[in-house]
Amino acid sequence: MSSVFGILNTGSTGLTANGFGTSVASQNLSNVATPGYTRRIATLEPLGPRPLSGVRAQGSSRVIDPFLERRVLGNTSYQGESVATVGTLNILDVAFQDGPGTVGTSLDEFHAALADLSTHPSDLGVRQTVLQRAQQLATAFNQTAQQLAQARTDTNGRISLEVQDINLKLSNIAELGTSIAKSEAASGQEASDLRDRRDQLVREVAKTVPVTAIEQSDGQINLLLNGSLSLVRPDGTFEPLQATEDLTSGDIRIYRTTAGATEDVTNLIDSGTLGGYFQARDGALRTAQNNLDQLASDFATAYNGVHTAGFGLDGASGRNLFEPPAAVSGAALNLAVSTNVSGQPDRLGAATAAASTPGDNRNALALMDLRDTTYATAGTLTGHDAFASMVSAAGASLQSARSTETHATDTLTQVNALREATSGVSTDEEMVSLMQFQRAYQSSLRVVETADQMLAELVNLKR
């Protein structure tokens, strides 16, 4: 009779184990569309040696390829960087577009007005047009500078918000690590749901800053910034980041405080969304601002130099056409028509001598000739060429950023597809598994029924 009970026990273990396998396959199918869900597999093992027989479910575990997971983190940071870079540099398209009121168009119209002045030096209407075109050009410089400055301000604001979000996620990752370690130590089973949530948060952090996750034997992780500095420690603590304004530049930099010491980690953040913001802010955006300021400074200095030598209709000279720049930095934002001539067209210095007014146009010709003079960029380019070079450089930076974004997005899509093939849920595969477990369950049920019949017959023999 003991052998009959052994058969009964074998069938019973089969029912339990295959019922568990059915539950795991059903769980996978239920979460086929759940973001961050990782496919589970049921681990079954045979019971033995004899007299034990049957099967036992050891539990379930996630299907993970650690090498693919690292690639996913790296490419997520790369893609996050490229998207942030393009989003920040899109302002260059707006700032340097063609059309009325832009710097390029206003330069052309200003020079055209000077050409009219050289032809009609005594015409007050023509002189007034020159002042209007000068003011229009100054305004165009001002507005373009404001757009670029606002883009930097907005970028700094986004950096601060991203840091707040990162710290919240780091806190959650640390808490989940502690929960995973406790759960797995108590049950001896993998805390798959908790691990999925943590991995999803790690990927979200990787989208913002470059991180490396090193798993410990107890289930905790050491999350490193750019592979070097701990953000989440294996003991369940985390190191928050701080977004602090640099008093010199006014830009946001990132700091990390540990053991009472504060260190600047901005240079370690070379990818992810923050890396993209830094790259755009301190790269093409800053270059565009510097170039615009340099052109405004060179322009004002060159035209003032010629204009101060000219004489107005009132016989006076020594007046600036534009307010002299206090410094190169901020020159574009502060460019303005000089108060010495603003609203007073008779003070425009079109003549080279007081006695030769009002018909003298020689200084107006000298002002007009500046169009073809290499006064910009350390005397190597004309004003038009300097502006064209600036626009070309800005366009090239934006085009390069967009190409990088396309490549980064395609690469991440490919890596995610590889991960999905390994760790994602395939409805076809899970349906096959479900049918296998179902048939195994049915077979185990037949074993139980057979053993029950055998036991009944043995009982009847003793009656």
C-alpha cells in the first residue's frame, strides 16, 4: 500500500508544481503590455532519490541578460542626451532665421540706407531713415541676444527640475533595494515585482544621467554615476545631487555631498538629459552668444570710429553712431543708437569737414564702404561674412545634433528589441507554455485518479 501512496504523492506534487507553472505563464500573459515587466520562468525540479518521487516548484525568476541590461542603460543615456541637445538648440533656428526684423535683413537695410545717405547727404528724410534702420538693427541684435539668453535661463531651470526628479527616484531605488533584500532573505524566492520596479526606475535615472548598476549578493545594488561615484549604496542609502548656481556665470552646476564633503560632479555628467543640456548650453548655445556679442562689439566700434570723424549739418563732429560697448560680453543685448544722434538726423556725420556741409557726402561714403571692410572677427571678416559664418556654424551644430538624435534613437530601439527578445513576453511562447503546464497538470490528475482507484481496490480486498 505504501507504493500506492507514493504514486498518489507523485501525482499530488505534479498538480502543485504544474499549477504553479500555469500561474507563472498566466502572469506573463497578463503583463504583456506592462512597461518594465520582465518575463518570468517557473523553475521545476524532480524529487528524489527514492522513495521520494514527483516534481517540486522551486519558484520563479526573471529572464535577464546582464550584458544587455548594461547596453540598455548606456544607450538610454545616449538617447536622452541627444533629445535634450536638440530640444535646447532648436532656438538657433528661430534666432537666426531669415525675414523682416532679423539681424541679417536689418544689416542689409541699414547699409541700403547709408547708400541713400551718400547720394542725398542733406536730405533730412534720408537721414531719419538711416537712424530708423540703425535702431532696427540694434533691436534685432537685442532680440536675438534675448532669445539666446532666455534659452540658457530655461535650460538652467530644466536642469534644476531634473535634479529634483532624480533625487526622488534615487530615494525610491534605495528603498526598493532594502525591501528586495528583506523579502528574498525571508522567503528564499526572488522578489521579481520589486526588482522590476527598481530596474524601471534605474532606466529612468539613466535617461537623465549616466549610471552603472552593480548588483550585490543580497539583492541590493550599487548605482554609480558614470561608473565612479555612488548615488545609491548597497546599504540602502543614497547620495542626493544638488543643483547650485555658479555665482560667476549664473549657470547651474551639479554637486554631490558625501561624508560632509561637497564635490562638483558636473563634468561627470557627459550623457543623459542633463548631459545634453550641459552640452548645448556650454557648447553651441554659448558659442552663438559669444559670436553675436563679438559681432555687435566689432560693428559698433567700427561704425563709431568712422562716424566720429564726420560732421553733421550743425557743423559738429566727434559723435558716436552707436553707444560704445562697455565690454564684448553683453554687447548684442545692449546695442543701441547713441543718444548723441538718436532722434536728431541733422547730427549724422555725413561730411568730412564742417565747411563743406550740407552737400559733402565723403564720410557717408566711408560709412557705406564699411560693408566691404574686414572689421569683424579680429579683422578677418566683413560684418556680413561674420554673421553668415555665425549662422552657418549654428546650423551645422543643430544639424549635427539632429543626426545624432536619429542615430541614438535607432540604436536604442535596436537594443530594446534585443532585450525584448530575451526578457519580454511573447504571447506565442507563453501560450505554448500554458498548454504544456495544462497537459502536465491533467496528466498528474490522471495519476492521482489512478492511485485513488488502486487504493480503493486494495481497501475492497480487505473487506
